[in-house]
Amino acid sequence: MFKALADPTRRLLLDLLFSRDGRTLGELEVEVEMTRFGVMKHLRVLEEAGLVVTRRSGREKLHFINPVPIRLVHDRWIDKYTERHVAALVDVKNELESEHVDH
């Protein structure tokens, strides 16, 4: 999944799906300066990583963002590291404010 997220075009495709889910290849192609084949290739990588799921609707194939893997990474790797730092910043802020009031 990290390899899939490393590419800026794939992150852009995820952002596009986040802003409006259920887009076709053609709708995504218009938003990205890339050939249809290039967009298909990036979508395939995202799908293999579990970040995008597809559903057929008649002749169209709709692409949807799958937020679950990103949330799992957030919970596992980001949240636990940022919480301690945020708490430390709040402590520093409170300490500085209390010094300012004392003087």
C-alpha cells in the first residue's frame, strides 16, 4: 500500500475519488494529464493495494475509494505517534501561559 501511495498521480486519483466517489475511467482521465492507458495502470495499482474498489454499472466501471486501509495505517502508524507529540505541545503551551500569568 505504501508503494501505491508513493506516486503523486495515484494520490491525485485518490483525492479525486474522495471529492466525488464512483467515477468512471473517462471522468478520471479528464482530470489527470495522462493517457487513458496511464490512468488505467495507476488505477490497477490502487486496486491491487486495496485502496480502490470497482463496481460495474451497465457498461461502465465505477471506481470508489476504499478508506479502510488508509484508516488502518493511520491508527497503526500515525495516530500513536502524533498523540504523544500533541500532548507534549499542549503541556508546553500550558507551561508558557502559566509563566506569562505569573509575571
